[in-house]
Amino acid sequence: GENVEQHPSTLSVQEGDSAVIKCTYSDSASNYFPWYKQELGKRPQLIIDIRSNVGEKKDQRIAVTLNKTAKHFSLHITETQPEDSAVYFCAASLGDSNYQLIWGAGTKLIIKP
Amino acid sequence: DADVTQTPRNRITKTGKRIMLECSQTKGHDRMYWYRQDPGLGLRLIYYSFDVKDINKGEISDGYSVSRQAQAKFSLSLESAIPNQTALYFCATSGRGRANTGELFFGEGSRLTVL
């Protein structure tokens, strides 16, 4: 079946530095790629998403890049802050639906003071 | 504030027992989902429903059943719980048509432990 691989599983960065999380997907028909943030004990929440007709999207300190040829996409967080500490999940749509998603296993981001 | 509510939040049960997890939403969304979250595995879709008469299996539906009692209510049942169904279960909703941005709105989760 289709899958999404996410790396690294844990990422520790100094406060103020940048963090990058990478995902690769297998379904060449995928066209929707969201990123969710899950704080400890909380529900996942969408932080940014991108569709296959664009290569990059930014929202303040976070950005997502997409390389459809290589079938990978990445989350970039700049000027990291303590509140960025969480588990981040990437996902890719199954085919061109945006209601069936294949999820990565998650990346635990730790921001060191 | 429109939200997605799950009950119970925590449940401990024994192997073989029947368990129901309930989800209700005030977001006015047509689409509802049940996901399972396990450490190191991310989220996996169990069932999804586009309206009261439309129920679809996800990638891991074996051992589970669902009921869409109304647009706002979607329940998940484990007819005979087994230990490897111990997990954190999330209900989620999304909009349709112009409200279909793709964003999933999750409930707070129901932690199920099967002994």
C-alpha cells in the first residue's frame, strides 16, 4: 500500500535556530500535503498545508516546500521558540482526495533553552 | 465555540468486552472520521462517513464498526475488544463543498486500554 516516511523521528534544536522535518511519499497521484502539530496531551491541529500546484508556501515562521518529481516535502520552522516543542505529523492525500490521508509516523521536536 | 467532543476520554476494559466511543460535533460538518493513534505509527484511518447514509472503511477497519446516528454524531464500536486495540482514538470532522479546505478538526481523543 501507499506510505509516507517521515524523518527524523526526534529533532532537538537550540532556541532561535531553524528546524527542518522531511517526508517522502509513494503515491504519485497525491496532491494535498498537510502538516499537523500535536502538543503533549492535546489534539492534532493543522499548521500549514500545500497543494501540488505550488512549490512553496509560507506562514510567518513556518514554511512548506514540495518537490513533486522527487516525491518529498519538508516543513521549515525558523527562529524556533519553546512553544514550538511538539510532535509534528506530515500527511499525503491518497490519490487526489483530500479526505483520505496517509500519515507519517511523526517527529518529536524539542526546543532547548 | 464550535467543537468536536469525544466520550469517554479514558476507558479501561477487559478482553472480550464491547466498547463504544462516541463523537459529537457542533461544527456543522458533513464529513466525520475515526482515527487510531499508536506511538511511532502516526494516525491510521478506521472509518469515515460523508453523511448519515454513507459509511466507508478506512485502512484498518477489521475489528471495528461504526454508526452515524445523525449528521452531528458518529460512534465507534469494538464488538469484542482485544489488547492490541489499546490506543488513542481520535474523531475528526471536515467540511464539504466550499467548506472543504481539507482541514481536519480533531476531538480531544479517547484513550482506550484493553487488559
